[in-house]
Amino acid sequence: MATVKNWQLKKDMKYPYDESRPNKQIAYVFDTNKCIACQTCTVACKTTWTSGKGEETMFFNNVETKPYGGYPLKWDLNTLKMMGEQSWDKATGAYKGKTIFDDTKGENVNGWRPAERDYAFPNMGEDECSANVNKGAFFSGIHDTWMFYLARICNHCTYPGCLAACPRKAIYKRPEDGIVLIDESRCRGYKECVKACPYKKTFFNMVTRTSEKCIGCYPLIEQGEQPRCVQTCIGKIRMQGFLSKPGEAKADNPIDQIVHIKKIALPLYPQYGTEPNVYYIPPIHVPTDFLHQMFGPGVDKAVEMYKNLKNDPDLLAAFLLFGNTPKTIHHYKREGDFTVGYNEAGEVLTKVPMTEPVYVRPYDDKDHGTFRHNTP
Ligand code: SF4
Ligand code: SF4
């Protein structure tokens, strides 16, 4: 085992291979506050990549309801239970517990393999009441029940568990963009990656007898476009870009601004130790005790910052770029009342007003000699 730096845990940790960060790291920001679980992303991904034989219950992208939902069943609960106590140093913010690369009993990664049935019923019963509602019951004010939607894809981790576990070295991380891929010609279907990925985002195909996973839509990435799940997102909750190495953040890169500089988007279960590269804006209506376990100790600050977004024009400008262009934004700038997104070559991709313009039509329509009945 090598010793590598994990910036999300603020400490060194064990990993079977030496630290080797890609030149560019694909990264995503998902705003959980805006997701409506329409599953457009899921369908877009499914029809593009997993519509073949043996892929029937395979969802590279899924959206589940928290706290009770999960695909495959209990994917996170089982891993959290397996890891034992997880705590963070209050003063330094460093993680004090074990990662999936500790106490591995002779293997490279600590893991567990879901049963086939665990993949069979995604979203089943997730948005249903867990009990009868008493006759006459009603809500008064803000009630204390809560839920939120969690959209999930492969995290194209900096220290992938799947890659570390593969005895065939069939999994690799591309140096040009950090996308993690399985070479199916090398894969012999040992399912070690399925066992090792703590997010359960590698899948076994019973027909081809090989493993498959999200490919980050690399044919689109290579053309400067964002992946399918990002382009099609109805709620405009997603942005894909490239995250700079820790300590090299650039203020004009919207992903760096959101993740490294303002730290308003946080990794999912960073304690697993894989340094995942999908970053989430935590839901602002959920008790933070629950969110600490899910997104680490930065949750309170992130929630506070999100509630005051309008007071931080640079951050707001980055947020307004979500869902406004199919292309990948590398740089952005506030220009007057607009925020402008640029590609790698510095060409303008999108220009968005900082304040949504409001147009009020006059009550009487002089041209047609009539009144508009949709105005007061
Ligand atoms: S999320 Fe899982 S499948 Fe994706 S790179 Fe990380 S360990 Fe591998
Ligand atoms: S398309 Fe967007 S809003 Fe709809 S479920 Fe997917 S992530 Fe959520």
C-alpha cells in the first residue's frame, strides 16, 4: 500500500497505487435543492448506454429518495455499517476514522457485493407514505418530516475503489480527463469492482459476463460537450467541468469557485476515501446531523452560504450558468449585469443575466382595441 494525500479528508491515507492525479479531472456539481426526481437524466443515460441485453436493471445514473431510498438496496447503509465509527476532528476538519482501504484483511479494498435482487426495484415505494395518515391530520406551519432527491452517477474518483480491486488491471483512469473506464477486453467478470465500489456504480452484465460502468460520456467530453445526464437535466441542477488540483484552484473556473474556493458543494460520503468528484450542494431543509454523515463537516457553512447566495455575486454568477449551454464551461466572468461562460479557447458559450428580467404587459392592448384578462 502507498501513502497518498486525500484533500477531502485533510490527511494522508493508504491506497494500493501511488498518487497520480490526471492533468484534468472531470467533476460535476449537483444542486440537490433543485432536483425534482423527474428521472429525465436516468432515461437519457439508460437509452444512450444501457439498453442492451443483460443491462435491464443497470442504471449508470439513478435518482433516489433520501433518507430511505437507495439503488441498489441499502448501498450506503451497508458500506457505512461495514466501516464502523466515522468521526471528524472538530478543530481541524480532518477525518479520524477508517476508509475502505483500511483493515482490508489481505485484500486491496474492503467491500461487499449486492445480491442480484437488490438492483431489481429501483425507486419502488420510495415516495410513498410509510404509515396511514390519521383521519383529520393536517400540517400546521413547517412540519418536521423531510426528504430530498439524490441524483447519483459514478464519481470518477481520484482513488477509485473499483480500479484498486481489479485483479486483471482492466480498470484505468484516463490521464487527459480523469474519467474511469473498464477495458472489457481485459475483464474476466470476477466482480471485484462491484464489491469494491462503495457507491455501487460498477455493474455486472450476466449476458456478456463482464462489468460495466458510467463512461462519463467521453465521446461528448472529447468534443467539448457536457454528458447526457447534464445536458438533459430538466431542473438545471447539474454542471460538468474540470476541477483543478488541490492548491491550484482558479477563481474564473466555475467548478473551482464552487468546490475549492467557496466550498459550497461537498463530496458524497468522503469518508469512504476514494476522493469522489461529484460534488453536492446539500439540501437546506434537512437536519444537518443527517447531512454531516453524508457530506462531511462542511455542511453547516455550505447551507448558510446557499441561503445567502444573493450576497455573493461571484458565486451567484457561477450558479446561474447551470443548464444554460450543452458545452463544457472552462472559464466565467461577470460582465455588467451578465455572467458569461467561456470554453477552453476563450470563446463565449453562454451569457446569462444576473437578474431575471420581468416584463409587465399593459392592461389594455391598443393595437387590438381590447383588454388582457391575464393582468390585474
Ligand atoms: S464511483 Fe465507484 S465505479 Fe466510479 S470511479 Fe469511484 S469507485 Fe469506481
Ligand atoms: S433530470 Fe435533473 S431534475 Fe430531473 S431527476 Fe435528473 S437530476 Fe433531478
